[in-house]
Amino acid sequence: MVGKLFIVGVGPGHHDHMTFGAKKAIEESDTIVGYETYVNLVQDLIDGKNVYRYAMTQEVERAQQCIELAKEGKIVSLVSSGDPGIYGMAGLIYETLAEQDWDPKSGLQVEIIPGVSALNSCASIIGSPLMTDFAVLSMSDLLVPWEIIVKRVEAAAQGDFVIVIYNPASKKRIHQIQDTIKILLKYRKPSTPIAIIKGAYRESQSVVLTDLENMENYADKLGMISTVIVGNSSTYNYKDLMINPRGYKSKYNLQEQTNPKLKV
Ligand SMILES: C[S@@+](CC[C@H](N)C(=O)[O-])C[C@H]1O[C@@H](n2cnc3c(N)ncnc32)[C@H](O)[C@@H]1O
């Protein structure tokens, strides 16, 4: 029997934001593997299947088990939140297979099912913060040395990128976001808009709009499912929204009802 491994992105946490492809892959699978919180997100789709739930820090075991199960002939869905190719399990699966001299053409079949990442889902909740160039940074220094992350923060801050921050802090890991705020303040106005989105599209969803100068007050309130979006020099707030202008206003009069004229 030929097995298959799907690496499935289930989106931010609500089925409305899961793709048809993700649902189909899960339905086709007889075996589901994942971090228990992500498995819980698809609980209603996995009745009667073999389910392997893992604690958070067991990624290597999870990857190896999926590969073994698929090699034994199982149709396996490894579920990941958001998109599995963005700080997800896709990388570790391919790295592990590459170590085993895997041949993508004749060996185990692997298919990535893309998902809506936290950056898309969080952006949609607070307006249009990602209309121009943006950088995504993770504050987790578990696998990447902190000095390298600091370099990337500096570069993104200097380059005036809108910045999306994944894994901003945990109970034990808070200095990273505090250091990042200090670096950002070297290059950006204290009034630079910031949005903190916690649990996007989950029952626990909450949103805070603040700015760089006040961000420090929220550093200890961030959690494992918080994403922080930092505006660039042209980002502004309008009511409860964060707007990153694309540049149309410098060329067009946006107040005209029909046929907006080019400004001369
Ligand atoms: C290891 S990364 C996984 C990212 C995931 N693969 C994705 O594409 O969204 C975990 C981080 O994603 C962000 N995240 C995931 N789900 C989220 C949600 N529902 N709301 C806000 N942020 C979320 C948080 O920053 C969290 O610390």
C-alpha cells in the first residue's frame, strides 16, 4: 500500500478561514498528527481517524513519526496552524527527508496544503496594514541565536518596512520584545502605530491598538498566539483601523466620486 504525507495548514483557527484543500486532505487521511492545540482546531473533522497528539516541543518526534506512518502506507495529515511553510512543519519534514536521501519523484509522496497565515488573518482584522513592503520576524530564539534576530530587527527598522512579529513573547521570554521596542525607537517616531492581535479568529480573539512609545506596557500581556504589527513611517490609524497607504493619494484625488483624476 502506498502512503502519503499531507502537511496541512489549517489557518488561524476558525473553519471559515480553512481552505477547501485543507478540509479535503484531512478527510482523505486515515491518520492525523499534530501539536495538540492544532489537532483540537480540527476535532470535528477527525472522528474515527487515528490521532497522534504531541506537546509543543516535540517537533522532531512529530516529523519522524509522520514520515514513518506514511512509509508504512498510511495517509497522514500533519496539521499546522496558519500556513505550514511559514514557521511551520514543512521545513522540518523536508530537512528530515533530505537527510534520508529521499527522492521526491520516486519516494514517499509529500504534499503541502497552504493555509492562511497569522499575518494575513491578523491584518484583515485591523484594516490594511500590509499594503507596502513588509518584513516578518520571529522573536523566538530557541533555534536562532538572539544576535542574529537583533541584526534582522535593525535591518527591518532601518529599511522602514512594516514589521510583523510572530512569537513576540511568552511568560518566560519577554526581553526580546522589550529590546526590539528599543531598537525600533532609534529609527521610528514614538507615535508609530502598533497593533497586537491575540487569537485571531478564535473565540478568545482580542485586539489592542497602541503605539511604539506605549508598547512597553503591553510586553508582559503578549502570549503564544499574539502577533504584533508595527507600522512604517506612513502608517496611520483611522478610528479603530490601521492603514498603510499604498501611495494612491499622492497621484489621485480620492474624494472624487467618478473617474478620479490624476493630480498634476
Ligand atoms: C510557530 S508560529 C506558527 C505560524 C503559523 N505557521 C502561521 O502561518 O500562522 C506561531 C506564531 O504564529 C502567530 N499566530 C498563530 N496563530 C495566531 C492567531 N490565531 N492569532 C494571532 N497570532 C497567531 C503567533 O505570533 C504565534 O506565536
